[in-house]
Amino acid sequence: MADHLTPTTVFKCLADETRVRLMLLVTREEELCVCELTCALDESQPKVSRHLAQLRNCGLLEDRRQGQWVYYRLHPNLPDWVVDVLKTTLEANQHWLRPDAKRLDVMGDRPQRLSACC
């Protein structure tokens, strides 16, 4: 897993604004479902799902199914340097991610989010 995650492959996977926003939100929240990400990004479900699939195929995200919902989190085998890049980017760009984070925060805690979107 970690062997194929070179700087080139990681940055190619992140070379899209939607994918970076998704990765930073997942880094911030630890785990989010597709509907939460759709709401946070204010994008269509097919677009969000397509980008999540690309991130999963790159090995940056891992998904799990719970009933009809699919949840995404950082892949547990990510090299430390990748996690460090994501956390540093998140910390340094709170202002850039603020609109997405605000839409997500308005959803409240997970039980409230479930009734709001899922």
C-alpha cells in the first residue's frame, strides 16, 4: 500500500479542488458519509462519489458500508508524511475550507446529521 504512494502519485491524486476539499474535511472530521460530504461541498452526489472513488483508488481513503450509507476515512496505512501534509494543509487553510466546514457544522452531531441528510 504505502510503496506506491510517492509524492508524485499523492499530489496527482490531490490535483483537483474537489478532491482536496474532500480530503481536508475527512482529515478534520476523521470519518464522513457521502451525504455529509455532498452537503458540505454543496455539490451533486454523483460528482462527490466520483471524486471519492478516485481518492479511494489512489489509496488515500478507505470506505466502509453501514446499511445503505458509505463512510470514508483516511486510509489507515497512509504513510506519516501524507498524514502530516494533510494536517498541515488543513491547519494552514482553515479560511479556505471555512464555507465547507460551516455547512458541515450546521448539520450538528452525527445523529442530527443522519436525520438531516442520510
